[in-house]
Amino acid sequence: MVTITPQDHRSGGPPRLGVVGAAGRLGARVVQECDRHGLAVVWTATRTSWPTRQDGDAVPTVVVDASRGDVLPRTADYCRSVGAALLVCASDIGPAQRRAAADLSTEVPVVLAANLSIVNWLQHQLVRTAAALSARLPEVPETSVLERHTTAKRDRPSATARSLAGVWETAGAGRTHEIASYRAGLPVSEHRFALGFAHETLTIIHDVRDLGPAALGALTAATWIHRGAPRLWTGTELFDEILLPDSSATPRGSASVT
């Protein structure tokens, strides 16, 4: 569950959420998890229905955008108008959407989260650790990423697959030799990071069967950035801040996952 301990919030209470893409699978699940954990959802929107603000309406302090990337500039404009932090869950983010997010992050906290699962964050940590150790090994492994989603996912390779490859390469362990993807099977997704040696293979697998972990991660992230200082984060950077014990940043609020 998510436990919220507000600290120094200007609103004097827990976050009020807005959800864009509330009719979609992830957006609907975020709304459901908010209800289960007692967090207020005060505004929702879809690609075809965008309610305008009325005088006296409660406004969100954090907006979760679970829609597609092309909706992001409109969401950013709305967040700017109400002073809400923004958590972006879409994976199909292009240069124009990144610029919109970066511009908004000078005013409020913005998170671009390719994957909101805490276990996916753990997979990234394991890849990062393997990369750091690889230079000490007698044999440098050849790495690859294989990702699977259902046929409903349009973009490929997934943002999570690219992020895993980026973690390896940023650590200076060399390039990822292949990122492969296919669209088939049951929900939700699978990401395999493989390290190939001469006669052995080590594979770090994250297999997801339900959207619940992503929705819970969204609530954890929303609680953390609620009324925080303006900044642009990736999802991995934010979970580093929340979950690593040696983090030096001081949060505006705290959230624990149990």
C-alpha cells in the first residue's frame, strides 16, 4: 500500500490528483488505486473530453498523464494553468513532447516515467550493477534486450527497453548489441536483459501480468513530487531518490510501498 506523510506542503494535505487518459487501461487503474488508498481524484480527462475549470472547483496538485504522447503539450498547458506537478506515463514521447515537459519543469516538478513499476526500477539497478562489475570480469559480455508487449502497443522498441540499454551504455560498459521487440501474447509485458558470455548467459527478466504495480508506482511518484521543487526527472531517477538509502535530496513528502 501507499502511506503518505505530507511534509511542508503548501496545500496542508495529501495530493489531489488529476488523471488524463482516465478511460484507458492504465488511467482507469490509477483512478481505482486512488480510491482504494483514499487519495482524491478531482479532475479527469480523455482525448475526446477535456473539462474546463469552473470557479470553485477543486484543482489537482498532481496530474498523471496516462494518455498518448501527442496529448502531452495540452496536459502541460493545463498543469501550468493550475500549478500542478506532472507525471507522464506515455512511452511514445518525441522531441516536441520532451520540450513541453522541459519547459514546464522550470515551474513545477515533471516526471517522464517510461515504466512505473518498482520492480522495473530494481531491474535497472541490477543492470547498472552488472555494468559496473563488467570491467573487472575476465570476459566482457555481449548484451541484448528483448521486449514483448501485446499487439495493442504501437511503438517499438519500448521506452523501457531503450532505457535498459541506456543504463548499460551510460555506465561505460560498451554498447548494447541488439534491442529486439515483438507484439504478441497476453498482457502486460516482458523485458529481458541478457549478458552473453562465451559459454554462459545471464538474463535479468521482468515479467508483468497486471497493471496494478504501475498504478501503485504512479501513486508513489505522485505523492513524492506533490508540491516539490521544479525539476525534470526520469522515472528511474525519481525512484533512485525515493528508494536508495544514500539519497542526498530532501523530499517534500514521503511515500513507502508495503
